[in-house]
Amino acid sequence: MSKGRGLVRQWMVLAGLGIGVWAVAILFFVLFGDYVLLEVGDPYFGASLFLLEMLAFLLLIGMALVVRLKLFHERGSATRFAFVATAVGLLLNTAVVWHRQAVFPAFSEGQHHAFTVWMTLAFALALVVPAVMDRLVRESLRQVDKSDVQSESSMNPADSPALQSDATE
């Protein structure tokens, strides 16, 4: 398979994952939104928002690790997931917010506002968390071994550490 086709496949998979994450979040709020979304003026709104954002944070860590360690092993794949998932999610959430009465008919105006606040913070997390996970995950041993072999094969034999130790004795 050519490199271009592989890259298109990767972008399509990442877009699909972005749609999946978006669908899970929307389904969560359709099913449980009345119970977990407090109006912005409610005294416990901050605590509720914090817990919802922590849930999104953990989901994003898991997705970034799946993308980076299981699907696409190269460095930067989780960051690409962040960009694609955020772009897809923002486009889809534009329609959700626009038609909020049809999507969330049981929500009060304050709950719609709370959903928008949660969504905005969740997309900020969606851009940052996978990029950070990309930096924290080390290269796999296979990739490190390949780069070591390539760098050693490009070295001048006279620069070899083994030859230098023989010359100093």
C-alpha cells in the first residue's frame, strides 16, 4: 500500500473515532443530562462541571493511548487524533446547539447553557490531552531499534566506539 493511501486511511479512522467519541458524549447527555447537568446559577454547578470534565479527561487519555499504542504507533498520531476529533466534534456540535430543543427537549435553558460551557471546556481538553499523551508515551522498542540501526549504519567505521576503545589501549 502506498504511503498516500495509508495516510488517507489513518485520517478516515481518526475521523471515525472522532465521530464515535462525539456520539458517546451526546448519547450520555441525552440519557443522563437531566441528572448531571446543573444550571449555571446552581450552587453545585462548579462541582458538577468539574466531575464531568474529569470524566472527559479520562476518556481522552484512554482514547489517546489507544490511538498511540494500538492503532498508529508513530509519534504524533494522538495529536492528529486531537485535531481531527475536535474539528469533527465542533462541526457536529454546531448542529446540536443550533437544534438544541430537538436534541435535548427536556433541558431547561440553564442546562443548555451548562452543556455549552461543558462542551467548550471539553474541546479545549480534546486539543491538549492527546498532544500531552503523545509526548509522554515513549517510542516502542521496535522503532528505537530501527533508528539505532539506521544511525549506526550511517556512521563512519572509524568513529565506532569499539574501534576507539581499541585505539586508546
